[in-house]
Amino acid sequence: NASGKSNFLDVLRFLRTLADNSGGGLQKAVSERGGIKKLRCLQAGQDNEVRIEVQLSGGVGENRTEWRYVLGFKSEGTGRQRPIVCQEYVERNGSTLLQRPDQDDEQDKERLTQSHLEQVNSNLEFRELAKFLRTTTYLHLVPQFLKFADRFGTNRLEEDPFGQDFVGELARTPAQTRDARLRKIHKVLIQAIPQFKDLRFARDKVTGEPHLEACCMHWRPQGAWHQEDQFSDGTLRLIALLWSLLNGESMLLLEEPELSLNDAIVRRTPLMIDRIKRQAKYRRQTLIVTHSEALLNNPIDGNDLLIVTPTEDGSVIRSATADEMAMLEDGLSPAEVLLPQICPEGIEQLGQFR
């Protein structure tokens, strides 16, 4: 716990807001996280620069494209202490497309309050990169936000990361597409949920409010229909997970998808994700952060794993070592090989304090 898994995903969410040309950008990405003071590394000392570097690739063979994007920013040091760009660099297939600060930035310092990634009139050569980043989806559905959405009112985060408007998203999806996705989700739920029979989208006959309804079998032959506020937490999270895998074409970020789910379901989640992605129009790249033994007790390719380890100088993200890869190739699971590596020291004393 507290190793930095959520912060790792938030880097990609930060880039999503940065690349959003309809109300996003550098100033918003920083301000909605509480300013640079809350973004900078605790071990950074006097250096207050925050630096992000990502490498991406797309396509195969001759159509393969390699991207590299670097953004460094810090407080301007005077006045309103706005975040300003101190480095921005874009590279495609080894060729430099952008390098800032440039001569125009030196003549007009106000330009440094914005990245070129967020500006339509400046990102023509790398707009493909900006589009990919701003369509990234983060999901960490909180069932209570969905069940009691009317009590929370209209206050919700713009990208709705916690699923408060999940049913509204279903309502905005074209009926043919929505029904096709719900049929695929229905096939999974039949196997995972006892007495489950059917799943449908419906609107209230009086108010027109959208609802997700499930039919569960009981002593009556026709069963009973329940709306989303009566679903179990695990059912809601599972439906949202499956919907997200079928919806969209960019990167999907999942935070601890095992929450509220039975271990038997969690153990089959990687296979379920793979099967659903094969049925989707676009096979979304999916990043999952977890420390679930049940989830990691699967034959996952060691090349697809990253380990986050806290140190005295901040957390370190690394790939599996050669020895760990050898054990994985010999048939051991990531839960057996990697989880012991991240176990906190002295954890055996947790239940012995007085």
C-alpha cells in the first residue's frame, strides 16, 4: 500500500487533461491536482521542476510509428506562481518535431504557460499523439456514487472517473450499439452471478430517467427485475469493467478491478478481459494496478508486468529481473514470484502490537 500505483496512473490522467483542447491544458491539469506543491516529488529537495517522459508506438511493420514526448514544468517563481513549461520535446521515429523553449518563447514568456500539445494551431505534426492521450479512459467505479447519484446532485468530476454518470453514458450511446454490448456483458454475468437471467436498459415511464435493469430468478417463474441501485457492489463494478473494455479505442486505466468481487471471479479476470477485447471493435490497451494475489495467480507474460517498489528516495518502477523471468517461464505465477518482493518489512508484526 502507498507505493505509488495510483500516482503512476495519474501521470497518464494528467497527460489526458493536458492534451484536452476543449477546456483542459497545463494550467487546469496542475490546478485540479492542488498545484505544483502537491505534484512534485517529496524527495526533490530545492528543485521544483516536474518532468514527464512517455514513449509510445503504434502500427506494425512499415506502418509502425515510434513517439517520444517530454514535458517539464515548474512554478514561474514570481507573481501568481503559475506553472510554466521549461521543456517540451516531441520526437517521431527519431526525428525531432518540437523542442521548447524556442526563440518565440524567449520573446514572449506568456507562451510558456501553455504546452503545444494542447494547442490545435501548434500540434498539427503530432496531433495523432495528442488525440491518443486525450482519449485515455480511467475507471475506478465507486458503486455508492452510482446507487445514490440523486443524493449527490449534479456535482461530479468532468471525466467521471468514479462512474457517477455511468447510466447516463449508457443512455447517450446509440441504441443498437448499447444493446449489442449489453448482450455480450449478459453472457458473462450469467456465469458469474447466481440466479441472474437478463440485463437491459430502460427508461422510467413517468420521469424518463435512464436505468440499468437486471432480472434475477426466484420462486416466481418470470423472476424479478431490479434497477442499478439494488445491484450488489461487485455486480456494478463488473458491468462497468466490461462496458469500458467494449467502449472506446484508446488506453484504458483500471485501478484495483478486484474490489468487491469474489476471488473465483478475480482469478478469471485476465482471461475475461482478453475474451471481451477480442469481441470489441477496438482492442484497447489496458493498464491495471493491483496487489491482488487472486488476480496475479495467472500465467501472465512477464514482459507485461511492472513492479512498484517504495524506497527512501521515492518509488521505483521496474520490470521483472532475469531470475524472475526465468521462474515465470518455468510455470510459477506472478503472485508466487513478485508479491513476496513487495511485501513490507516487519508485516508479520502487524497483528502483534499492544
